[in-house]
Amino acid sequence: MKEKNLKALDLPELEARVSSWGEPAYRAQQIFRWIWKRGETDISRFTDLPRHFRERLIQEGYHVSSLALIEALHSRDGTVKFLFRTASGHEVETVWIPDGHRRTVCVSSQVGCALKCRFCATGLLGFRANLPAHEIVDQVLQASLYMKERATNVVLMGMGEPLLNWEAVRTAMIMMNRDLGLALGARRITLSTVGIPDRVRAFASLNKQFRLAWSLHAAIQEKREKLIPLARTYPLPELLEAFWTYYKAHRRWVTLEYLHLPGFNDRREDVEALRRLVRKLPSKVNVIPFNPSPGLPFRAPEASETLAFVERLRKVLPHPVTYRVPRGRDVFGACGQLALQRPGGSDAH
Ligand code: SF4
């Protein structure tokens, strides 16, 4: 059956559909602009389309979907965590992170996650569903409409492993990048993955300057396997090779995300292993203090502990080391905390 939700059609599909009706191709651009630039969902208000064309669309059952906002939780630090309901009835979380001139939206690519990383609350949910491309992009649009501000950056770091929903994620990134829509520059869109070699290579082969982050968290294979079950399938040397293809294709550094788990991955041997790995892959290290969540077996480091660890890394690593200040912890909106939880302990279900 033909897709009747205009939001689910990327520009080339809209163009094909429009030309099959004998309408000029620019009608597709007009529709795309109404949906993604202006956030309009009522086809009768697409006022630069001829009336007969709008009526035809409505008569034939065309419509424009929208994620339904269930709630927006405001953190004391300005971060906002959104809970949306998808068309298929699932709940999904999105985080708005203001920082100086930046307005970053952390979007989910799946509902829940199958990978069950031991430091991540999303993994405790298990896998529930893949999100279609337009519902990944719509998180950015709906968050921006609610905040009455444009998003400047997008990170695919919310619920789910983006490379396990690759087709939809690829389309979503391309849609976000379109000038007629959200017009987010490719360099302002970052995909974060634990690493699936053939998909990392597929990402590297895109003819766009999207950024890539690797959720590394341990540079010693045995330790990484304890944190990320999928690491048993894809050992570090194989992953290094895949991430290298990204560097080779784009001459852009990979960001290595390194969760600080005090006493587990901050020992001398960990620093040494990280130093060896960084020498093989042009990359910067971003240290993230572990964010606590019910049911996870690690303790959150004191800020002073993480800063001391960052200083140790800076002394030995040849490339930059940054420290990510935790944001939105009080609304369970920080990294690794997205599990449909609400402050006060109630679950979204
Ligand atoms: S860290 Fe990412 S891949 Fe691992 S369980 Fe959480 S959402 Fe899934």
C-alpha cells in the first residue's frame, strides 16, 4: 500500500510521487518545506499549493503525522528531556541540551536497545522497536517547536544503537541535512556507536561530512567485553580497522567516548591501552563521568576523581582529551540514563 503520511517521504520520494500526479517537481519542495521548515501538519494550510491540489491530497487520505508530546521535564541546568509517543504507540525519549550558542538535540534511533551494555539504563529495557526515519527527524523538529528555538546540533546518542537501524538512520541524517528542512550542517550531526564494522564502513562511505563517535569505554578487550556484550563479536583490532576507513575517507578525527567508571577503567593499564589505541587512530578522547541509574552496578565518580583522570590522560595522550560535564541528571536525561524513568522513581509504564 502507498505511504499516505507525507512526513514519511523524503524529498526524492515526494518528487516521484508528485510527478506521478502530473504536478511540477517543485510542489514536492513546497510540501517538504511546509513540513520540516515550518512544522505544519495541516495540509489545508499549505497555502502556496493550489487549492485543487491540497483538496486532492486530503481526499486521497494524505496526512502529516507528528510525534505526540507526553511530557517535557526541565532540568535545573536548562536541559529538557522530552517523552514522545510514536505512531505505533511506543514511548521514546529525546534530550535538548543548551550550551552557550549551541542547542544540541540528543535523539533516539530505537525504542529500548538489544545490546544491554552494563553501564546503560536503556539496555535494561531490552529492544522494543526500530524508529522510522521521519520519527528520528521529528524528535528534532518537535523539540525545536516546543523550545521556540532552532536546533544547531544533533547527536544520535539517545536510546538505541543507531547502526542496528542503519537504513532509517541514514535517511534521517540526510533528511536533517536538507536545506529545505531543518538545514543542519552535516558536521553538526554526530552518530555514536559501540561499533559494528560493516556498518561503520557504510557510514564512512557516505558522501557527507557527518561526524562519528565511538563508544569505546575500555581499550582492553577483556574489560570492554565486560561492559559491552557485543564487543565479544567484534574485537578491537577489527573495529579499529573499520573506524580507520572513516578517517581515511573524510580526514576527520573520530571521537572516542570514554565513560569514567572509577576503579574499573581508570587504572594504569587502562591508560596505557588507550594510549596505544589512540596512536593507531587519529581521534580525540571525550571522558564522560558515569551517570548513576537504578539497576546499574557502578558508582558515579566525584567530579574531582574524573578531572584527575582527565589530567592523567592529558599527560600521556598525543591528542586532545575533553571532559563532558553531566547534564540533565536530575531528570534522568544524562548519558546512559534514558530508560523512560521519571524523577521520584516512577517508570513511564
Ligand atoms: S549504550 Fe547504546 S548500545 Fe549500549 S545498551 Fe545503551 S543504548 Fe544500547
